[in-house]
Amino acid sequence: MPSPVRVRIAPSPTGDPHVGTAYIALFNYVFARKHGGKFLLRIEDTDRTRSTLDSEAAILRSLRWLGLEWDEGPDVGGPHGPYRQSERQTIYREHADRLRASGHAYVCDCTPDRLEALRTRQRAESRPPGYDGRCRERGLEPGPGRVVRFAMPREGATVVSDQLRGEVSYESASLDDQVLMKSDGFPTYHLANVVDDRLMGITHVIRAEEWLPSTPKHVLLYRAFGWEAPAWVHMPLLRNTDKSKISKRKNPVSLDYYRETGILPEALRNFLALMGFSLGGDREKFTLAEMIEAFDWSRVHVGGPVFDLDKLSWLNGMYLRELGPAEVLARLRAWRLSDEYLLKIIPLVGERMRRLDEFVPLADFFLCGDLDHAAISREMVPKGRAPAETAKTLEQFADELDEHRPFEAAPLEALARAFCEKAGWKSKELFMAVRVAVTGRTASPPLFVTMEAVGRELCRRRLRRAIEALRAVRA
Ligand code: GLU
């Protein structure tokens, strides 16, 4: 009997909860349900400089919002937590030791300077970059500042047999002696990922296409440990409408954006399903249960799926119309018409409100999605500056904002003021440009409390659209 299906997603908790994570989670979830198997969530947080608890919490919240709850976790009883690699350090160290003992790995003490010089030489000689194996035979012992590397076979080829793509072959000579344990004592993605997949009994690794080049290394690691490898499935990457790999400059990639703009989780699930799966015929609207029922890899296509926001809105509209007024009201309340949210914005517009009927026009930008930036683009441009220059400055500011946490008034203001110093802009100039971009008007409640209430995702989207509008202005 084949072993019961066990699959997982293994997101790294850095930055925002990504639509790509939800897309891969959906296919894993559906495959597990189809076969009565288990779907696991493993947080790959071994990059200590980039992983954050906020980001982990956002992943958990988004998966739950989408109805893709995982089946297992380390704390039994109550809702499951995820598995976390940061809690499994000794396991990786033991496994690295095992590979060293069997001659499949070695300690390396090459300094960053030496590795940099090596890369420069390789580039000058037009050779592929990679470690030259200097420490392979030196028999070094682990120690501070030292890493453990995998001793890749030097000859032959490694074949990855992918469920969707058939056999893909990689020359061993093209594979680097991959670092398995870093000098900070933490494992790299490759070691931790393979060890965990094995110990967690993963039968099918279903992940994004971008990991395919790592898979021959993983196949070789399984072999070095003497383990049987799981089945491999590499899903096509989501793409922007211009077919490039989905990116936050061109498309909102944070799941928070979709929640905040009132996309229904069931519609987003359906839309993500369409990215790689067809139910047959030209039927585009289907439920999760229908997808599970019909699921088979032969219905999964590998062509680069385009993440088209208009199509998502169209699909969402179909779901909304089916809900009935009472349910739509409930969804509106869960979105922004909650007492909690209204109580946040009433004090902000209250100053300028003379009659109740002025509330909606004064508060519209808190409650709507996209603004008409083309109509207001000139208002963003400070006197004596050009639209292109304004676009560039706003873009630099938006990039800083992307990295900035938390999204709260006081730190946002500090960030904006520091940015002005650097950019050589007067705060008055920047604040007006941002105000118009975010609220669509030249007079608004205090800017940074307003931004906090509008929320990170809408601010981000409006800034990006404002930048586009500015670029379209003829100077
Ligand atoms: N940690 C990787 C990620 O962030 C996991 C890739 C995989 O599924 O193996 O996506």
C-alpha cells in the first residue's frame, strides 16, 4: 500500500503574507484532501536576520482567512501551532554531523574575502561562479566562523522527475558545494528543508517552480542520507500582466491587500485555483469541494498564469451577488463598516463635519479602493519640481515604506521626516504629494494618523498608482 499522502507548505516568515504562499497552500491542501492525507505548515525561520514573528502571525492569519487550515502541529490540543525550524536546531546539527561522518560533507574555513576574490576571478574568466573545493580534503573540525559544505559529486548528472514537467537533468559539474550549516550555526534552507521533509514523512513536495533548480541538490542530499526522495511537483509561477514574475511593484502581492479591498476568501481561493487548474470545459466558477472532487495532476497546467486583478474583481462580483443582502451586510461589517473602524475614522473627519450628511463625502477615501490619480496628478507636484522627479521621490519613499514596520502614525512620521532630509525635499513638499496620493485631496485629517487608518496595503497601492499617473503626465 502506498504511504498516506502528507504534504506541506514551508513559507519563510519575512515581509508580507504572499499570494504565492496561498496559491501553493491551496494546491497542497486540495491534494491532501483528495487523498485523505495531511496538510502541514512549517515555518522556515532559519534566516535569523530576516524572519519576524509579525510575519509568521500574518501567514497564520491569512491561511485561516482563506479557509486553508493545516492539520498538524507541535502543540496537540487546541488549534495547532505550526512547526518552526528555529525550534529544531539540534536535529539539523546532528544530520550535518552524519553527513560529515559518511564523507558527504566537510568543514570549510574559507573567509568571505577569499570567496569574493574567487568569484571575481571566475567572472573575469567567464566561468560559472561556485566554490572551488579547497577545503574538501582538509579534514577540518567545526568551529567558529566555519561552515559545513556538501561534497557534491563531481561527475554525472542528477535527474529530477517532476510530476508536471517530466524528467529534468542537471550536470553535477554545474552544482556548487552547497553550504549546509552556516557560520552562525544555523542550517541553510537546503539542509533543513530536506531533513524536515523526511522526518515529517512528506510524500509529495508541491512548491513553486522557482525551487526547481534547488531540487537536484535535494535529490543528492536524500541519496547521501540513504533516504528515498518524495515525489516532486513544481507549480508554475504567478505572473504580472506583462508576464514577468509577480512582484510588488507591479501587482499587490500581500494577502492583506486582498482582504482589505474586500475580496472574499472564497473568490480568491477560486481565482488562485484557476491559476493552475481547470475543472473542465470553460467553467471558471467552482467551489473548493468541487475542485477537490475533480482534482488530478492531469488537470494542472504549467503555462505561466497571469494574475489579472480585473478578472479577480469580476469573479468576486459573482460571489458577492450570490450572497444575498443580509450576508453582504455581514461581510461589509467584517470589512470596514465595523463599529471599531468607524470609531477610528469619526474623530478624524469629525473636525470638519458640520452635518451628518457630510460624513460620507469627507470619509470616502477611508472606504473606497482606488482613487482617480490621473485627475489629481498635478496636485502632487510641488512648485518648481517636475512630475518625473516627484514620481521618483515618491517611489523611493514607497520603497522605504514597504520595509517599514509597524504601520503607525508616529514611526511613519519619523520615517517621512528622515526621508526628506536624505532626499533633499522639504517636509511640506513630500507631505502634500503623499497626502494627495493617499487621500485624493489637498486637505485631509492629519496625514500620518490618516495613513495608519487607511492601512498599509491601500496606502501602498495608492502610492504606486499615483507614481504611474505622475509618469504619464506630459512635462
Ligand atoms: N522556505 C521556502 C519558501 O520560502 C520553501 C520552499 C519549499 O517549499 O521547499 O518558499
